[in-house]
Amino acid sequence: MNWMNLPEEYCTDSSKFAILPIEYEGAVTYGKGASNGPKEIIKASKHLEYYEDQFENEPFVQGIKLLESLQPKNEEEMFEQISNSIKENKDKFIISLGGDHSITIGTIKELEKDQDFSVIVLDAHSDFRDSWNNSKNNHACISKRVSEKHDVALLGIRAQDIEEHKEIKNSNNVHQIKAYDLTMDKIKELLPKLKDKVYISIDIDVFDPSFIRNTGTPEPGGLDWNTVIDILKLIFKEKEVIGSDIVEFAPEENFRAEAYALARLVYKIIALEIL
């Protein structure tokens, strides 16, 4: 199927947008099933309305191509396949669907070859470990890896190790706003510290478990839907967004409403890009 079951004329090589499913699940820490996330979000997308009511536009008319699903068996394959897919679709605004959060490392590795940008991560966890489960590219290390070449903003954090806390506190290029301290004014103060171009990574555990339960490590005290949309609205208003991903959806039980919400989140991002 096409994204949203769109007619073929809106799913061509000339489409402005592309959805990249990455069915990769490395050494996850707690709950499993993130490799099944992309297909369930795509299935749910066929029930979306074409008209984006909040932003009063019809994003699909710009074209949304669903790219071939990637199914890498290990980190090396994951990086290679992501690199190849992004190279082949350089002219498109790509939204990647994970898979675990390590797919973000692969995406940024390719994008940084010819662009200078900062990275904004919405996440319950700081993911700032140097290594985890014998890998420096584990999902628990994504922000640490990305910070080696980019300014990073961490939004919605509410769980981290003491060593992560110390390192982030002493870092010059990593900024964080904890979930319990988050306000739009604080985000407005943070954004000027970042480059004009930004990449947005959304780990769905940034949402409160009362809304999204099917994720590897759900953390209480998360953000609600409208807060996340307001954050995205502000970022798109102030910055040039060069791409995005949505990761860590692990559909196990009673997940239909969540899959639909995440498909809607993809469409919201597309709608914001064309405002």
C-alpha cells in the first residue's frame, strides 16, 4: 500500500516527502517489538483524513512516497542501508520510522556529510551513555554519539544516570529541558543556541504512558499530545527543519489508537513543513 492509501500520482519519484520504514531492533534494554512499529504506523495511515484541519492545508498534494522498508540484521547493515536510501532520495524531506532509536545515528551520519545542523531530541531518556550492551551505537547512546559533531537539545527528559547528568551539565553543546521544567518560554530561549538548520528525532516515550504505552521503556510524567505539537510548531517557525524520525513504537497490545496517533504525528510534521 501507499502512505495513507494515496493514489499513485501522489506517490512518485517527484514527491516532496518520503516515509522511510526502518525495521531495525538492536540490543534493546527492556520491552521488545520496535521493529514492528513502522508497519503498524503505515497501516494506520490509510485511515487519516487528507485535510489537515489544525494547519488548514492538504499536505498530500505535495506528494508522499513510501520508500522500501529496510530490514537490516545488524548495525553495519543498518548504517549502510540507511545511507543508500537517503542518497537515493536527497531531494525529499524524509521522515524515518523506527525501529529503535539507534536508527537516528545512521540517518544523521548520512545527512551530516553535506549539511551543518543541530539536532533536537524529544525523549524521556537522555540516551547519553558512551556504550551500552557492548555497543557505542546502542539506542541508549544516540544523544552522546550525535553530540560529538552537533549541538543537541534534549526535550522532555525525565530519566537518566548520574554520570549522564554530570556529563550533560558540563557540556557546552548539549542543552536539556526536563519534562517537569518544560515551558514554551524555555524552549524559545534555547532555540537561538542551535544552528539555523535542525533535525528532529522523536522517541515516542517522550509522551506520557497514559497516551502511549507501547514503547520499550515507558516513563511516567511525560508530555501530552498538544504540548508536543506546540513544540513542533515553534521549532518549524524558528528553524529550517531538514528531516525527522519517530522511533521506539513497540506494538504489543491494544496499540491501534497509538499507531493511528503516530501516523497523525507524521502528517502533522509534513503539514508544518509546507506552512
